Amino acid sequence: MEQFDYIVIGGGSSGCVMAARLSEDPKAKVLLIESGQKDKSPFIHIPATFFKVVEKGRDVVLYTGEPSDKVNGRNSYVLQGHVIGGSSSVNAMIYIRGQSGDYDAWAQDGNRGWSYGDVLPVFRALESNMEIADGFHGSEGPLRVSETAFHHPLSRAFIRAAQQAGLPYNPDFNGAVQEGAGFYQTTTHDGRRWSAAMAFLRDAENRPNLKIMTETRVARVLLEDGRATGVELEDGRRARPAAVADQVPGPERVQRRRRDRETDRQRRDHRIGRLQQRAHRIHHDHRRRHHDQRAFEHRREVFDLGMAQRVVRIRRPPRIGHRQAGGHRRHHVDDRFERVRIERDRPGQPPGDQLQRQDCNGHHDGPARQAEQRGRVGFGRRHGGTPDSGGST
């Protein structure tokens, strides 16, 4: 497997940001591994249909919490994205940050660079707010934030009821104060979801130095002397950063390359075998469909017309020939039907003795004429009979 400078495990919100930022350096080769599929479902990008993504269950993983007395003994359910973009591709698109006091508490616990004053410039740099531009919001970032286009009358009534109950109206929950009642802003743009994949990865995925592997699971992280040196996938393949690979001693690197080549050869042979089986199956299905089609064209449709007689309609295959008309040769197709009337066999009488044939013009033919015309009407095995006046065989 080829080598990379950076390997990002997980194509969620943070994984999209890291892959996009790291691949900005054209000299760095970046690998992004995601166990879910690409965000190609239209239900992901239509804001009103995100519940269909949850309903299908393919792009989400449901985590169930233990019962808690805080919620009257019920279980807590948390949905996480299992698709490129992570939960930003399947959530309700509400844009809201944490409280400033939480970030300041992290900094007081010893996490330098995580105070609210430190993270606010990062929030502003990432944001492109369509409505608000002040000290708390940015307008030139890749993450689009906008107001909802429609406010339901019941939602407006709820806001008014909250104000009547004493809560202040708050037009911006990501501003100076978060307390109050109001309408959320959402991560949408022009009526479509604006996930982390849309904001950061969509432009970066076309870069030649960024490779994205979807529907691929990582089995473990490879460690050497307590240092991560690569990853091993569930199918046995391994990926290592190029800098780490260069530090491996020569003989060991040669042996590893031999093992990798052997693994790649076995995987290639397996793919070739599957392709050959598929080609054989397609060829067999084509021959079977062709045989069924010919049998369908020569079928007999039997209709019961009472106790005295029955009529068998034999469809003759189209006969294509040339006919002179107005001095010009014209193609024509003779697709007539012939009716065969078979009287019910009487006791002691050999079957088929009373067979008579009547063509489309109402003329009856005897057994000799029938035997002569067998090759032309397609009754039983066809022979190269003499073409009639309507065409040629």
C-alpha cells in the first residue's frame, strides 16, 4: 500500500477539517479513512428530509445510554453520523456554541489555549454568517450560517408565550448572552445543508495529494516503541507515513514490501476471479433470456371456447422481405396469425384426425396442403419452404 505523510482516521466533522487543512500543502500526501459511505444521499442535503436518513439507519449509528433517574428512568439515545461529514451530515443543523464559562473553566484546569477568548477568533474565522457580522460572528469563513426562511405560526406563539412568562427575547444565542427565547440559526445555505464535508472537504477532495477511502474500517493503530507508526485495516492492508517508513531498517523494509506485494497480488487475483465469475454469470443469463425470448415468440395461446371446440393461435415469427411498390423496393413485415380449429376427440378416434386449418382469409386447407405449408407457418419445426407472395424466408 502506498505511503502517506499524514493519516486521518475518521471522516467526521473534525476529520474533514484536518484533511482539508493538511492537504493545503501540495508536498504533503494525506490519507483520510472513513468507515461510512460518501454523503451522496439526497436526503442528507435536503434539510427537511434528515429524518429519512435516521429512518434508513445506514448513515447513522444509534448509541443507547443507561437508564437514569434524571429522565424518569428512561434510556438516552444519541445518534452519531456514520458517513462523510459525520454528525454534521445527519443532525438537525442547529448552529450553537458552548457557553463561554465552560471554555474558561477548561483553561483554569490547565488546558492552555482553550479559554473563550482563545477559541472565539477560531469560531469567527470558520464562520460565514449571512445575517450577523460583529465581534462574535465572522463573514468570510467556509462554514455557512443563515436564518431559517420560514417561521411557523406555532413557533412564533411559543416565543411570545416564553416572553410573557418572563424570559427575554434573544435574537443571537451565539452572542454575548445565551439566555432567552428566540429562533436558532442553522448551518444551511440556499436551502441546502452545509455540513463539514460541504464546508471543508468538497473543494479539497479534488486535490491530487489527498486520498479518501470510504467504507473502510481500521482494525488497529500500529505502534513501535510507544509511537504510532501506521494503521492496519480490517482487510489486512497497512498504511504508514513516509517519514516513519524511511526510519525502518533496510532488510525489514524489504521484507515488508515483499509481504505487501504478495498481499496486493492475492487481492488482485481475487478481484480477477470475481470479475470472471460475474462475466460468466452475465453470459449465462443473456443466453437464458435469449432462449426465453424465442420461446415466447413461438408460444401458443390456448383459449377455451366451450365444451365443443377450442382454438389455438400460433404466432408466426415476422417474415421480412421485399415488395415492389411504385417502382421502388420497400421492406415489409408479414406478421399474420393462423387459426387452427381442433374438434374434440371422440372415443375410438385417433387424436388430430379432424384437424383443419383456416387462414386469415377464411380458406380451409386439407392435410396435404397443411404438410406443404408447415415450413412457412412455423407449425412444428420450420424448414426452408417456398416463399409466399408476401415475402421471402
